[in-house]
Amino acid sequence: MSEILYKEIPSLDLSDFTSGNAEQKEAFVHKLGDAYENIGFVAIKNHGLTQALQDKLYASIKAFFAQEDTIKSKYERPEIGYQRGYTGKGKEHAKGRNTGDLKEFYHVGQELSKIPDSDPLKKDYPPNVWPEEVPDFKDTALEVFGTIEAAGKAMLQAIALHLGLDEMYFEDRVLHGNSILRPIHYFPIEDPASVPADAVRAAEHGDINLITLLMGASADGLQVLRKDGQWIPITALPDQLVVNVGDMLERLTNRKLKSTIHRVVNPPREKMNNSRYSIPFFMHPRSEMDLACLDSCVDGANPKAFPDATAGEFLEERLRELGLRK
């Protein structure tokens, strides 16, 4: 496949894959494969998430993040690596850095009541944490979680076909997977001189998971690092989700699919006193999924680049690197 230097990330229609004819479905898989082998990002429409539901979730998270830090901190759970509930300002940093990002966020995972008792994963997941100050948050967040998870499964079906695998290859591997919905608040900086000189909203990083599905943010700032070393801005239309390859999928495919480095840059100093919100959904597999490189992605020109690991082992390693796990 020829190398492509995109000026912007490609836009695709997920309905071409989910309800299109054979020709439309094949074209979707081909375009997705091109994008994921070259830049690792696409924007998709017709993903099932309505604007009304997005607006409702944004209203809930804005109400929560507007609370005093003393109230928000009631919902922190450091003993579980902040994997549910609130994570305070500056507590997460990018791999290889010590300066915390200029953000705070909230984690929603699989709702335990929706996982059958027969699934051994149920005992491994902590319960979700719901803020009593924002009663609408729970139902809205869980509806968004389910809707985006369904879109993610469709994307993984297309990815499987591109890789020459059975279309349902990922289905059992992501059933009740350790996915996270993460509403983020990039909080206002009233005095830019008061923060470390190298502090940014989100330092350059790759995502840990299989794929990330991102709802439209409330302001500009997201950038992706192209193969030639140039940062390009990512702008998605209001009806789109941005979907990118994570490190787990890059490992599984021996770098055939690119987990592209991205960041959220600070606005101009005169605009740093404005909030920015975004809501990514990090789609994780079950912890026992084997991330060993697929045989079809290893050959003489592309020797195996990663040691074998399960998804759970890789996640624990990364949480320690990010400062969220001791």
C-alpha cells in the first residue's frame, strides 16, 4: 500500500459499512485501511450518537466540573488507579514526562449490573462512581457508553476485514471489555505564568487501547503528528466522531496499523482562561486478550516488534507510566 501524507484526516460514513451494499462495504474497509496504515485517524458520521444525547452529556459534565474541588475530590478513587470516578487537576502526565497535564477528568466503565454473573470479568471491575450533585449524569453517560461501544464494534469489524481476519474476530475479545468513557475538562488558567513552562493541556501521546472514539470537542487544540514530522490540526464536524488506532491495536498488527502520536495544545495566552471540554471513549478488550503480533503481520521485512503480553498486563504497565498506578 502506497504511503499517503494526508492534509487532513479522512471522513467516512459508517453506514456504508453497517447498512451499505457489498461494494460500499468493501470501499469503506479499503479507505479505512489506507487511513489507519498511514495516519491512524479517521472521522466518521452516522455512528448512532445523536446531537441531543451529546448535548445532554456535555451539560452534565459541565455541571460536575463547575463544582468546587473539595466536592469533586469526594469522587476520587486513587486506590484503583483512578479507573472510576474523578481524577484531579494535573494528576496524569504523558509517558516519559513528569509535568502533569492541565486537565481534570471523570471515568465511567462497564456498568456491573449489565454484566452477567457468569462472566468472570465482573469481579475484576470496580463499580462506577456517580456524583450525587448531578443526578442526570448516570443515565446519560451509560446511554452514551452503550451507543459509542456499538459504533466501536462496527469499526473493529471493518478493521478485522482489512487485516484478512474473520469479520467478528474482535467480538468475543471486546465483550464487556475494560472500556472507559472519559469526559475531560481542560480547566481555565487565570494566570498562565503560574503554571510550569512545559505544562500543556495534553502532552503528545499515543492511546493505550484498541481504538478511541472521540466526541466533538468544545474548542480547537487537538493535533496529530504526521509521518513526515508535521503536526496537523484535527477538526471534526459536529455530526462526526474521530476514531483513532491505539497502542494495543498497533501491537497486535506489528505496527501495520499506526497508533499515531497526538496532543492538545494550549490556546493563545489571552484565551487560556477559557474552558475546553472533550469526551473520548477508550475501547479496550477483555483483559485476557492476547496482544501477540498476528502471524500475518510478521515477515522478513517486518520482524516481530513487541514482546507477547495480554491486554491486562499492557494496561497495568501503562498506568504506572502515566502516574496513575503505583
